Amino acid sequence: MPLFVVDPALCKRDGVCVAECPTRIIEIAPGAAAPRVPAEAEEFCRNCGHCVAVCSHGAVTLATMAPEQLPPVRADRLLGPEQVEHFLRARRSVRSYTTRPVDRELLAKLIDIARFAPSASNRQPVKWLVIHDAAEVRRLAGLVIDWIRAGLPTQATATRRNNQRVISLWESGVDMICRGAPHLIVACAPKEYLWAATDSAIALTYLELAAPSFGLGACWGGFFTAAARQWAPLQETLALPADQIVCGAMMVGYPRNRFHRLPLRNEPPITWHEPNR
Ligand SMILES: Cc1cc2nc3c(=O)[nH]c(=O)nc-3n(C[C@H](O)[C@H](O)[C@H](O)COP(=O)(O)O)c2cc1C
């Protein structure tokens, strides 16, 4: 099947698919019945589906996406600015979890939502590693503690004094690494890829934002991620393919507590750049 097919009976030649194609490979030749993608330009397609999604006439089909496969955008499900602001401000890092395990299907559902995050050139490079077993999460947290004990953490995580506190608390039964979360979801991406960290962070952000709607809490695992970059015993046990690295990790579980207020944050430092005159 060709990459890009237009039904001339449905196409209104409004040029919308041409304008929205991120790589500008769609063209409407003068007098042609419908737009097309020249064969030599097909390699530039990002398979983002914008051409199919933006056509209000259902005229465009990509080899991988037919219009009838794409759910419609539901205006009644879109949020207004006040709801969005409140939703985003009400998101919290959750650091107290119940011992109730989260079904694998539900963790998979979170990842399924995260896959719709934007990624550079729509490359979708993130691979997911899920540590479902709570005892294993704790064992991995212990490996991170070993990494801290070995004196390896840099300023990326914390100061020497804080590291000492993390170790002392661990020894007294308080897990500052994975916060006693029953599960850990790890985002991995190709080691040499420029946007690995960015794409992973955005995907994890989607996952974190989606979690509360399922009654779940989440928290970024910064210690874990830093250790996974450096600490051979942790790397060995994670056993990633050689070309992959850990780009981020999210603790997940059922929250023990509920937040009742929206905490304050710094004013954003903004510089409005003006043209030089
Ligand atoms: C990249 C990154 C790494 C983080 N690492 C940790 C971590 O290792 N442990 C932890 O408890 N929280 C971690 N956090 C959560 C932050 O501490 C938290 O986002 C911040 O204190 C603000 O709180 P809020 O998320 O509830 O708004 C991390 C957050 C980010 C974005």
C-alpha cells in the first residue's frame, strides 16, 4: 500500500493537510484531483498522522493510519483553562504509599497514555522497564544506597551531608530512594540519541499526570536515575540492552495521604527579548 492515499471523491483540496505536514512532503499539483506525496519524499514522513487527523473530510489515509481508526477529538472532553490550571497545580509528588499492589494492567494503562507524549520527530524512542515486585523495588533502592555509600553521587543528587542523612534514614527503615513505593516504572532510550532525556522526561510527565485519575500517586526517582547511570551493580541487575540507558524513573503506588492545598512556587523569571533598534 502507498504511504499516502487521498480519496478524490472526499477531498475538497483545501490544502489543510499540505499546511499541517511537519516535513512539508504533501503537495497539490495544479489541476490534480488530490494532494500526493512524491515517492522520493516518502522517507521524510514522520508517521505523525497529522494529515489524517486534520482532514475534516476523512479523505486522507496513511499506510499506518486510516481515518476510521483515529478516535474523534471530543469537544465535550476538552478542559477549560481554569480546569487545566487546577489540574496541573494539584499534581503532587507522592512519597507515602499503601502496600496495596497496583495491577499490571493498570501500570500498562499508564504507559499506554504516556506513549502519546510528544517526541522529537515523532520518533517515540522510549522503552519501558517495569519493576512490579515491591521487594525487588526495595532491593534496587538498596543498590542505590550502596552507590551513595560508595561516595559516587555528584551534585546531580545532593550534598555529602544530605547523602549521609539518606543513608542514616535507610538504616533506620526510611526509604528516601523509592519512598516505599510498590512499583517503579523506568524510561529507557538509546544512549547516543540527542533527545533521549527530553523525550523520556515528557513521557514520564504524561504518566505522572495521568496517575491520579486512576487513584494512583507517583514520584520521580531522581536518585534511582542518577545511580542507574553510574553504578555497575544496578546496571547489571537492570540488564538493559547495551545501546540503552535509563533516562528517568517514576515510583507508582496507591497514595496513603491526600493533599488539601496547592503549594506556592517561585515567580517565573521572564525576560522579554525585544528586537535591537
Ligand atoms: C528530575 C526530577 C527528579 C526528582 N527526583 C526525586 C527523588 O529522587 N525523590 C523524590 O522524593 N522526589 C524527587 N523529585 C520530585 C521533586 O522533589 C518535586 O517535584 C518537587 O519537590 C516539587 O514537588 P511537587 O512535585 O509535589 O510539586 C524529582 C523531580 C524531578 C523533576
